[in-house]
Amino acid sequence: MKALMSVLVGAIFIAFSAQVSAESLCALIKDRSALSEYESGGPFSLEHFKLTKGRTDLREFLWRHWHGLVKGVAEAKVGTIDAGTVTALYIIRPDAKGKWGIDVAIDIPLQPPCTSFHADSIVRLPIAKPDEDYPSQTLGYWPADRLPKQLVPETDDRGSKFYQVQLVKGGKPVGDPI
């Protein structure tokens, strides 16, 4: 009985410390009960070619939670040109080793219905023309495979109309800037 209990405890520990699978991340789009202790934000509405309050609120939510090490879950409804309205779920939390990151699940009305990825950090990118909706507020930068040299310093308290947030994995951008 003691051996069986040790095996069960070990199996439970391994299950909780394992990387979150894409299937379980995608399942959280429909049922967030496992995230009930997280601060919740959204749904935030993001349009393709114009700045919305949802976009600036999502930027602020992601930055504040990641930078402040506060567990959070945010839902965004993203209008696209060719894929309809996409649902994105951002989960800010530490992994089993205590390293903070952001898990992202994206539910697309086309095949595959859901994809996911993990970002290990987030940076803020300054916006040169904050009063210009398109392209300054809604498009990314080029080249998209590396971060620009100029970032908004962590201590800078400018409003979210003046920066985009970029998820980062291994020192490189992952996904589009928000």
C-alpha cells in the first residue's frame, strides 16, 4: 500500500510539473474553471486596421500581469481579414520551476481549430505615431524574426496607446505584436 501511494504521489507530481499540452490549453478556451484563482480580463475586442480600447486594455493587462508576476487570464476577440473572428486566450503564470511566462491558445474558425504556443517573456515596443491607427497601432515591424533595438524600458510608465507588446521566446518574437 505504501509503495502504491508513493507511485500515485509521484505520478501526480509529474502530471502537474509537465509542460501544458496544446489540447489542454485549447480546452481552456471553452472551460476556464481550472483558472478560477487567476485575475480575469476581457473579452477584449481587437480590429485589424484600427486602434480599439480593447487593444490598449489588452496591452496593459498583459504587461501589468507579467511584469507584476500576477496570475492572469485574458480573452481577446480578434477580427481578421481572412479567418473571421479569432479567439485568443492569454494565460500569464509561472511554470513548474517558477519561471513566469505566457501560454497562448488561438481558436481559429478554420482548420486546425486551435493552436497554442508558450512565450517566456514580453517586451514593449515604442509606437512612433501613437495617433495613427494604421499602420502604427495595428501592424508589426520588420524584420519579424528579431526584436528591434529600441524597447520601452521596464520602468517607463507610459500609457498603452504609446507601445505595443511583443511576446518573446528564446530572445525572438513569437506571434504578432499586440
